[in-house]
Amino acid sequence: METFKTLLKTLTPDQLGAVQATEGHVRVVAGAGSGKTRTLVARYAHLTAALGVPQSDILCLTFTNKAAQEMRTRIADLTPGGSVGDFVTTIHGFCVKFLREEIYRLGYPQNYLIFDGEDMKTVVKEVLEENGIARRSGIVGNYLDELAVFKAATPYIVRYVTPTQLPGEVPLLAQMILRQRRYFALDFDDLLFFTLHILNNFPAVRERWQQQFQYVMVDEVQDCDKPEWELFTILSGGYGNLFIVGDADQAIYEWKGAHPELFVGYVPDTDIYLKENFRSRPNIVALADAIICYNKNRLPRTSVTKRPAAGFRTTWHHCRNERLEAATLAATLRALHDRDGFRWSDTAVLYRATYLSRAIEQALMAEKVPYVIWGGVRFFERKEIKDALAYLRLVALDDDVAFKRIANVPSRKIGKKTMALLQGYASARGCSLLAALGGSGVAARNPAAGRLAALVAEARTLMDASSIAALLEWLLDRSGLLEQYRVDTEEERLENLQELVKSVRLYEEDNRNEEDAGLRTYLQDVALYTNADYRKDDDKVKLMTVHQAKGLEFPAVWIYGLNEGVLPSHRTIRERGEAGLEEERRLMYVACTRAMDRLYFSDSEGFNVQNSLAKYPSRFIHEAADGCGPLYDVEGPFSPELWKGTGRLIAGLEAPSPPAAPGFAPGARVSHPVFGAGTVLESDPDAGTVRVRFELFGIRRLAPGVLEETVEN
């Protein structure tokens, strides 16, 4: 086991400087592969071992559960007894812990529910049905998007969550919030907004939590949005010790609300640059730096690496058509495996858009290269997993959404009429659907429904006496779920359920010293899990988008479909101009810096049906050069004349746009003389239109001159 003193000896001077810069506001610019996790872990250990700061007084926020778990594991290895503080977590994970203690101030119970996307779809469907609005294809997803905009743009907690009496007519989106309120359920956005609301409106609470944390450390700050910046700024306000780590060159979530300019423009007391790249070979580092230096919204730096060159240069494969591009990829991966000794899992194929994977899959199958598509159906979103968790939720929380999900899983002949009867009974008496099952007499008339009620009742007697994993196994068996999948010979579903039980055991092992690590706490925590937290390490080539590759590394990386209009995406540039182009260039930088030893990229000629463009090489290939020329070798019959085609595409994209029509900000409430009240989804200055979601007429694209902005009381 590595000791803290041994770890300090392995740090570079820059890393050591970051570790020892404990006081005030510190900004660390950590380039790709620069060992920032090692630095964060060392700093945490330094605060506890050298300064004597209790672990409970250090808040360390990461961007993903996977990163938080890795940090906890590495901290435990450095700590006597393997102890780790409660507050090494994600931003949303912190909000969950905070709200367990403080949400009662808003009238919610400590065991509030956390709804994921599928649960929120149920909420939207219920509200639409009550308002007589047809659930046409895509409409539920559109309303979820609009609800997120509405919550970010309006003080919805003050207007609709905390008041005892609501003013006037309640808009459709607010009805969805009220439906969540009835279930005592929060979605992921609510976790952050509820936390900020309590901190901003209860001074004693804010002061107590500020005094709780002597030191606040935040990783991947370039991907944080404004509410997240507000959160860790408030929490660090007591002692004024804020340590932020990020890299504007890897900011690829601006389209989701991240604000990398906040990191670039931050004025710290101490600035530290981690310049050494421990991951990539020199040719990869040089090529990535040559591309990213064209960006303006960044903190200029030059990466260095001490890894040997190993005699391999990055290779660009230019192909006559897409079929040859995919075939070249497959043949090269086969050679990497058979000739050069790479494991299949050592290689990742990255692309900008998912439609590009079709040709790749066909070529890999023809070459008999085993592969897996990263980011298919997420583990915790698979039907059998959600069904199993719904049983746990029903036992622990009397959850109506969970009841609706598994009332007929397996079939218990609870049809629409019976469900409507239960809902009417529950609404009239203010009880849950499970309680209505017994009180309404349905359980007595329907033996299968009666067995469900008895199953839950018996499970509740076991809940406190058994482990979560044991309770889950009991429910899977007694509910009939396992038998259903055995009869249907759905082996994969059975294996996934076994994997779920295994994950619960791991959760209980990791939280064995936590006083409140019971079933209700587990259900809140598991709602935050993502695909990155649960993947088997199969020996297969990984296919994924560049966004999904963030935070990963592979010995060999192939960037596929590197055509102008695809990467960079012309749609992104049209929508967001120079900011969009810079984010596309950051995507290219992230893609390149996933590679440790070998980097390949490819493009092909022809015509792209998706964007209706002739195919020419990406401008990023042209940018990958230094004073001596291209930083890659070229394979394939490439003519320099093709760069003229790239230039024509760029010139057409950058042609002057017509004057922008008056518009409205997303989330603005507007009225129309015929369609009535609605919410603006987006403005299109080029077309001179806005897209508006009307409460009774769905989404319409209109000229903004016919709309009038309204202010809700």
C-alpha cells in the first residue's frame, strides 16, 4: 500500500505546489493526462495528515460517480484504517446528503423520492391525460425538456412548491411540479435547485454548512453550470478556501449549460498549471496541442511529456468511400490484435455522431472483430432492473409510481378499470395506491392482487432485519420475476438481475460504517448511478461517441468520420457561431488525448445524406501541423485539391447571415392571439422564427411578431 510520504515523493513540482497551496482561492489548470486525480488525492491526504484537518471538514466534489469512487478508494489506501470522509462525492451526491438533513424545511420527508427520466415521463403522462392532451409521439420528451427550461428560468419553488395556496390558474408545467410535490419526488434538477433555495433562504442553515467545511475542492470545474458554481461558492464562503481544478480545453458540455468562461475568467489567489502529460506519447501530445491552440477561450499552455516516442506516428487514413473507410478500420484493428499484441479492449473507436456506427459495425462483423457499443441501454434503465428497484421502492416508500410499474409484473390481472378504481379511491381518501388495494376491496376480489399486498407487507417485516441484498433476492423470488424470466428463457435479464444483487452487496460493503445506509438511503443513492458506474470489462473493442469517451483512456484510439460538417458539426456552428466551433475543436482535442500509444483518424469521400454535404476532410486535420508540416502520416490516395472543397464548405458556412428577427429567450412565457399561452423553446435567428410549446396546441414554429411576452404572478 502506498503511503502518503511515498506519494509526495512521486509528485512533480507543479503537483506538489498544488498540494501545498492550501489557503485561499486556488485554480489548477490540469491538462489531459496530467495526474489531477493523483494531485487531488494527495492534497486531501496532506490536509488531514500534515494539517490535522478532520475528514468531515473537507468537501471534495467530482463530476461523476466513477471519479468519486476512484478518489475514495485511493484516499482509503493512504489513510490509517482505510477511512474516507462522507463528503467525497459528486455535486448531486452532496445535494442528496444535504437534503436528507434539510429538506424538511420545505415540508418534504427525509426519505423523499428521486425520480429518473423514466419516472418523470410517468409524471408528464399523468398530467397530460388529466388535461385531455393527446400523448403524440415525442410529446412527452418535449415536455420534459420544456420543464427543465422552466425550472431553470423561473422561481418555481417559491411559486409552486412552498406556498400553501396557489394563485389563480396553474400552468401545465406547474401542474407537473405539483404532481412531483404530491409524490414528494425530486428530479436531478430539483436536487440542486432545492439545495440552493434552502441555502439562500435560511441564513442559519447556510452558516452551519459553511462552518462545516474548512476546505472545498472541486474537480472538472470547466463543465459546471452557473447553479453549480453558485453552490460551491456559497459552501466555501465560511473559510474562503476554494480549490478548483479544470481544463477549458476539455470543456465539451457548453451545450448543456456549462460555462467554461467562468473558469477561464476566474481570478484566484494562486494559479497553478499541471503541464506534464503522463498518458500520451509525444506525437499525440504535439498533435492535440497544434489543434487546440486555434481556440481563443482558453488559458494558453503547452503540454510536455517524458514518455518515449516509440517510433509510431499518428496516421490519417483517407479513403475513397465510407465502405473502404470502415474496412480499413476493421483490418487495422485486426492487425493490432493479431500482429502487435493489443487486447481488443485496448482499442476505442470514437465518432461525433451515433449514425456513423452502422458502417463500422458491419465492417467489424465481417472481420470478426468483437466489439461493444458504449452507451447503449444504460444498466439502471433496463426494464428488469427498474422493475426490481420498483419492488424495493414500493416496500420502502409506498411509492405510487413504483406501484403502477409492477402491479402487473408479473401479470396479476389489474387492468385499466381496476387501476382507475384504485386511483379514485386513493384520491378521495388521500392514501397510496397500495393502501387503496386493500381498502377498496380489490385485493379481496382479485387473489393475485391480494398476494401483491401480502408480499409487500411481509417484506416490510423483513426490511429492518435483513440486508438490502437479501431482501432484494427474496423479492425477486417471491414476486415471480425470476420465474417469469426463467420460463421465457431470457438469460440476459436473469444475468442482469444477478448483477444488480451483486452491486447491492458492493454498496453495502462500501457503506458498512454509515449509520443511515439502509434501504431508503440506497434507493436515493442508486438513482444517481450512471452507465459509467456499472460496466463489465469485456475484451471487446469499444465503440462510442467522443462525449462518452470523456475521462477514459485507451492504448489505441481511432477517430472515425473526420469530415468537415461532421467534426466539426456545421449544425453546432450555425447554432452557436464561434463558441460552437471552439467547442467542436475541444471535442477533437478530447478525442485525441484519449490515446496513450497509438492514434489513428480517418475520413472518406462521397456524399453525407445526414447533412446533405459533399464529403471533404475536416479542417482539424489541416490544423494538425507545426512549423515543419503535418504531425501525422497519410495513408490512402489523397489529393491536396480536396482542401479546396473543405475551404468552400467553410466559406459557405461563414457567409453573412440575414438580420436576426426579434426573439425571446428560452423559457419565456408568451401569449398568441389564437393558440393562447405557451413557453418558448428556442429562437432561430437565421430563419426569423421561434419554437413555442403551447399548452393546448403543442409545438408551433412562428414569426415572433405575433407573440407577446407575459409575466406570471
